[in-house]
Amino acid sequence: MKYVISLVLGLLVGAGLFAAGLLFNPFAAAGGLSPLSVSKSEVIALNFANVPAESIAYTNDGESVQQPHPEKVLQLWEAPIRTTSAMTTVMRDARNRVAGIGVKFMSDSETTRLLQRDMIVDSVWYIYLPEHGSLFVEQTENYFPFVREVVFPAWRSSANGWRGNWRGDLSTGPGALGTAKVIGGSGRIEGLRMEGVEAMTVQAFSLDKGLVSAEGSLLIELPASRVADDEVMDLP
Amino acid sequence: MPDLLGELNIGESVLLKTFLVGIVLGLAAAAGVLYAVPVVDQVREASIVTVAPNGGNTEVFHVNIPMDRIMSGAPGRVTVPPGLKWPADEALAGIRTELFKIRNARDAVVGVAVRAAAENGGENVIDWVLHLPARGSMFVNMDVTPREGGFRIGEIRAGSQEFATMSGVMTEHWIVNEAADEDAPAGRIELQATYVGQLEPLDPVESSE
């Protein structure tokens, strides 16, 4: 009997060591610099509130940590959309002026592989900016760094919460450099194929309420040929 | 260095070895479970696709109004749900956004969608984005002027996953419900998508065989 107990204890310790290795692996590459942060091309920078209560409307299955907003919004309880959430929010420009409306749909992805530190969400944005036109953004996002650096410390905390300043790029594809695919639908960006990166900044997180203080941002790079011709001409 | 293992009697030594074997098995089992068991397993409704007479495939979705309307917001209009605060900023004047659940031909909910209509100077825009979890999303830019028969037609501009390589058109059509049932919807928005796969060049080796 004591050998069985010893084996079971060993199994539990082994599984715990594996989980710890997954979370604290010192050899795991940290998130690098966004490929668009060093771009010389013209960019559209958009900011938005990432806390459901600060959005125009947010809904999910109604059983998640993040509560739908407003209270009477229809919930996505049907089986095929149970792992989906939808958010409508005001998009602001870099000067914090209202730039347009954004709608984001997010669904848990079957490409999630915890062994590879991937917690993937398939998401799309529909954005209408009166100044530019309409945009469709398609991306996969990886929430593993957020879970490791914000959610897990909140779980360990006796207050079930986390406060600090966390910033990370969420976009991991489908672009080769981990960028989102952006397509212009109307207005001055009609027909343009662009790249984008979504990032999130979190100041406070609670295990009971989810995101308490957080902002999101989208950086969309316009095609280089539209702005870089004069730079090319400057080459010796 | 003291030989701690040597100081144990046979029973204790076997116990320690069992524990160490357990750790190795625990590591392997955790890795195996994470590798083999899917963390996310989306529920799929079988898609109902028919072959279009002139090529391509057709799929019909619909939205029952008002029960499938998740959100509706526009300046100066009644909002859905009650309590929704639509921003009053001047920059958003003329933008109307609606979120819906979308259903397939069997009346089962299969996804969510946004319909946005905007009047911006001389340019009017009507866009749809359909999001079908586990299948993908498509972005449709509609012609603003309705065709004869009261339907609009739009081009599928972009898509993701299953729809990434598709092009085609989608029509929207408002159909009034004439049933007298008390619980019946007021009507439905019918969306008919016609998909055409992109032409791909033949492999020269394959085509010569």
C-alpha cells in the first residue's frame, strides 16, 4: 500500500512540476517587439476600452467571469456560440478623440495547445471610421502571456486580484510576423490589404470580476507604397 | 558527499525509487494529456450547402426579428437592449450598428453577425460581418441601393479560416412573417451567401499526366 501511495504522490509531484515548468520556463522566449512599432509607413492608431462595463455592449454565455453589459443584453448561450463573445466599443484615435465604432467577435480556438504555450482565440473586428471608411480585421490572439503574468498571480494572491502595469501584443497571426490581416471595405482605404497588431494594457484584474482596468489598442499599417516613395528617392 | 541512498534500508530505498518513478510518470502523463486531449472542442452544426445553378455553393442564413437582435444602436433611435447608452459624439452621427444571432436553414443558431449602416457625406455604406465559430468569418460590403424585389446584394470582400479562399456574393432580404402566432417573429432577415472558390493554377506535372 505504501508503494502505491508513494507512486501516486510522485505522479502528483510530477504533474505539478510540469505545470510549474510550463508557467515559469526561463527558456521560453519573451514577447518580442511588435513588427509594426518600427514601421516607417503611415499607421492608423486606435484605442478602446477593454473593460466590458466601459464598452457600449458586451455579451458572452453569461457564465464567464466577465459579465455581459448592459445587464439585459441577449446572451450567447446556444452550443455553437457558447465560447464566443461580442463587444461593441468606441474607437479613439491617438489624441483620444472619438474616431469610430468597433465590433469584435472572439471565439476560443481549437488550435489552442497549452503544451506549446498557446491559448488561442480566433477574433475578427469590424470597424467603421468616418474619416477612413470600414475595416475588417482578422487575427488569432494568444492569451497565454496574459494568463501567466496576470491571471496566475491574481489566483495566487490572497485578495484574488492583481494590480500593476502589464502590456502585451495579443496578435499572433495569420501574418508571417504575427500580424493581423486587415482589409479595407469602403472609404479612402477601400480595397487596401494591410497588417495590424492588437495590444492590451492591464492595470487591474480580479478573479471575481475579470478585467477591472484595461485598455486595448490596434495599430494598422497602411501599405508602404502609399507613403514611402519619397523615402526611396532619398537613397544615395 | 554522504551516500544518503546507501543509508536507507531496502524497503525505504524501494519507496524512494517508486516516488521518483512516479514523478517521471507524472511529468510524462501531464505532457501526454495536454498533447492528446483538446482543450477547446467547438460544437458544430452541420452546414447546409447547396450547389448553385451557375456554379459555386449557396448557404442560407436568417435572423429572426426581434428575438435574435443582440444590440441595436443609432443616434436618436430607440436602443436595444434597454439601458444601452449609445455615444452621442458628433463623429458617430449617421452610424447605425446592429448585432444579431444568425441561424441556419434548420433554424439553429450557428453564429453571430454585425450589420453596420453609415451615412458619411455623400458616401453610404452597408456592411455585414458574419462570424461562425469553428468555421470562420466573412466580410460583405453591400450595394446600398436595393434591387428589384427589395433585396440588396453585396460582394464577399474577405474571409477567415474556411472562408479565407472564397469569394462570391451575399444577398439580404427582409421577409415579413404573416403567421398569426402570438410568439412568431415580426419577420426575418434572410442572408443568402453564394461562395465561389478561388481558381488555382494547375501543377504542371499533374496536368501533363
